[in-house]
Amino acid sequence: MCLSHQTDELCVCVCVLSDFSGSCKGRCFELKEAEPPNCRCDNLCKTYLSCCSDFDEQCLKTAGGFECSRERCGEVRNEDYACHCSDDCLLRGDCCTNYRPLCKGESSWLEGDCEEIQSPECPAGFVRPPLIILSLDGFRASYIRKGKSVLPNIHKLRSCGTRAPHMRPMYPSKTFPNLYTLATGLYPESHGIVCNSMYDPVFKAHFRLKGREKLNHRWWGGQPVSHDSTHTWVIPLERRILTILQWLHLPDDERPYVYAIHSEQPDAYGHILGPLSNELDNTLRKIDNIIGQLMNGLKQMNLHRCVNVILVGDHGMEESHCERTEYLGSYGLDVDAITLTPGSSGRIGPKNASTPYDPKEIVANLTCKMPNQHFKPYLKQHLPKRLHYTNNRRIEDVHLLMDRKWHVAMCVSLSPATCGFFGDHGFDNKISSMQTIFLGFGPNFNFKTEVPVFENIELYNTHTHSNTHTHTHSRVLYTADGPLNNVTHLPFGRPAVLFQTSYTQLCHSDYSSGFSHDINMPLWSAFTLTAQVWEDESRWVEDLLKLHSARVRDVELLTGLDFYRSAALPYTRVLALKTHMQTFEDDV
């Protein structure tokens, strides 16, 4: 394993050799990674090329498959199998997930009724309900319309739990930026993973999906909910599901609380076949079957009414082909003086520090130059603010916002290869084909509830504290702990509205507001400022009050509201409250 250290003048790479002669026997998918020079048996050892020599033999067992068959029921235990259908597998906690339905005649999770889970029903030893987050790469929101014939398990999860019509990814609608947004609750410009491939001018290094540099922690900002930010596609998804179920058998003081698992499908076949291909249904059926394995495994452990499950995508998928490509060489640019990150979201930078380079001139030379031009050039600071794609040194100065279905490349190839794709993503995140799915199922999610469309950055708030506090919609995903009262923020009662209108009082933990149905904004908001400590950090509140102070009576005259109407106070006291004006004069 190589560890890099960056100094002002020199990047030093120190290689620590792992001893691969150790064994993974009894250590498969251990939760603590072994320190070098010891070899590893955890779920990331393949990624870091540090597995013990017998990892495949001991841990990646695929013999017998991942489900029971009629022939396997009551089999003699075979330790080479990934899971078991022997009579002792329930006692040993290593049954295949369909053992009870197939071998014992019990109903599967899919066959069960859609029931409301009002509170966690967990076996002994579970202090709190675990959370399993399963992300499906490239799962376009419209795939849901295929219904129960293709996606029966996903359809049941969606129908019985909390769902959104779709969930909006971050821009660019690529895998790594969005997975890390899900993990950190930050925009890509803030957490630093601005694309699947990028260049850092300070590190003087390239981040690429197929390169080792992506394993260097210096690229990854924010505080992820899980420190496992890399793909583990070398391990079959079914094997990873079995691993999570095995971890759930651990004692409470050893058992993880949050489990995150990522499937590279249907993205891989979506690129090859295109999102509208009927052949993609086979891939979707396989994914749905694996989700059924997870739910059957939870039911087999009596955890299906205890565990919370979140199913999300990272982005959608659009029809795309090599024939729909814009070439910068056709626009008269000096292509030898610039670099281009090609594809569905083009970024232009200088070839090197000594190359003459004027971003404004490049944008001018690319603006409205061709009829039916399929991109709009922007200086990054002029990109639509809704994209949140400006404030990071890894975002080049010039950005090309591509039309849907279109790519950008530098020049036409002299020996073009056969086009190998019919689908792609990375386009503007408002495009319908870039939208993906969200559903939540379990005791902490509302029963048979649809919530409004939201951005995936808000999902972080459902399972941890947010880094950016953009919790606009996430509070409606979970079942409320109980009603909020008016004592804190409306100690004198609700303001009376003295004109004809329709509004709803909304109680929040931080404030209370009266939301107008006519103008779609609050008529009033009430909150309480506390000053329990006298520290410099809290004095900004006093400064704001000095700037914006007004008599309550003045506010009433401007808004048509009547404060203190329901307060049990003498009229003289109410009048004093309404007309008092704090001057904030310094004590002499």
C-alpha cells in the first residue's frame, strides 16, 4: 500500500508492503482493517490490493449460489457454499435468505401483507433499529413505471413506505459526486468530488475512476456517514447482502448501526443498452430479486419490522450516442492550448501554466457560433446558481452546459472506433431523465406516504446531523416523535390575522409560522432568542436587533396582524408591550 505526503515543494510516496501470507480463515469481512504489514480480509481489501492470499477461497464463496433450491433443502453442510440450506443453518445463522419460504413452507416477505409499523419491533439485543442504505447506480426514476411485473419487491417497498415521485441528483449527475453528497450532505463544490474525473492544481494530480489516486484521502472533504467511499464492485452484490445479514448477528456492542451498499447496476447495462431498451428489464429483475433476498433475510431473522431501509439512486440515465457529439475543433479554438474534460458536462482549462489562456475569450468564441449549437458556454461563476458548481479549484474556469443526449469532445478522431454506448448521464440535474428514486421503509418511515420531490443533499438529514443544514423536506420523511407545542415560540398566543385569508399554522422545533395558502409564503413567523451565556460569539444577535428594531404596534400597522390577543394579560400591560421601543443604549 502506498501512502503519499504532500509538502510545499515535494510529494513523497512511501510504499508499505503487505504480507499476503496470512489467512482469512475466520476473518472474512471483518469490521476492523488489519494494519500494514498484515494482510486484510475486510470488504475493501480488493480495492486497496491488500487481501490475504486466500481471500477469494475463504470469503468469496459462490459455490451453490446464493439461494436455496428444492434439491438443497436439508443438504449436508458444505463449508464451500456461500450460504446454507442444511437443517442446522437457522441455529448457526448462515441460511440462504429463502430457506424458510422454500424449505419450511413459510410465506416470503413479498407475499406478506402491507402493514403499518408504528414502532420498532426488534428482537432482544437490539437497542435501536439499524439502517440499511442501498444505492442503485443509474436507476432512472421512470423505471418504476415498469411495475410489479419487473420490480415486485421495489414496488412493495415503495407502496408500503415513504416515497417521492423522484429525487433530484446534484450536478453533474455523475456517480462519485452524488454518492459523496449522499454520504456527507454537502454539494460537490463543497466536498470536493466535483466529477468522476478531475484535476487538482494544488495537488498537481488527477483523480480518475480507474486510477489509484482516488484512494488518497486528501481528495475527500466533509464528514461522511460512512468512511467507505469507494466502490467494491469486485464483490458480487448477493455476497455483500449476505455479509450485512451476518453483521446483524453480531452483539450490540460490535454491530454497526448504519450499513451502506452500492450496486453498479442498472448503470452498467444502461450505458450499453440505453435506458429505453426492453433488454434492460432482465437487469432490473435481477436487482429486484436481490432486494427481495435482503428483505427475506431480514424476515428470517425477525428484523423486517425493526430495520429501516432506504433505497435510492445516484442519478438517472439518458439516451445518448457517439453521433450526437460537438467538437471544439469545429469552433476555431486552439485545441493545443487547452484541456477538455469531455462528455456530458465539458470543462475547459489551460494546457499548462505557461500557456496563454483567457477564459472570457474562450466563452466569447463559443457563444452562439453555430446554428443548432448543443451547448452553452459559461464562466463557472456565471453558471446557474441552482447548480452550486462554482466554488472549488477543481472546477475549471470554463464550463459547457450540454443539451440532453449530447456530448462534447476535442476533435473528430481520424480512426473512429465503434460506438459502445447508447446511454449516459451527467447532464443538467433538472432534466427528467436525470431524476432518480427515493423510498424509505421501516418503523421510522411514514406508512403509504408520498412526499414532494427533493434534492438528494437533504437525505443526509434522515440519518445523521447535516453539514449544510438544508433540511427543507427531510423532516416529512420520518414519523414525528410527537406534537410540538406553542410554549417556546408563542408564549403570548398566536397572532390574530385581521383580514380574510386562509393559512395554516406550522410548528417547527426552531420556530412557528402561519403559512398563507394564497401567497404561498408565511404571513408571520415567531421564534425565541435565548441569551443564557454572555460570550462574544452571541453578540451578533444584539447587533441585528439594533438594526432592525421596531415597536410591535408598528409591525401590526404594516402587516394587519394583532399580537397578544390571546394573552392573559391586563390591557395596560399589552399596550406597554406593543408600544415599548428598546433603544439599546450602552450603560454609562
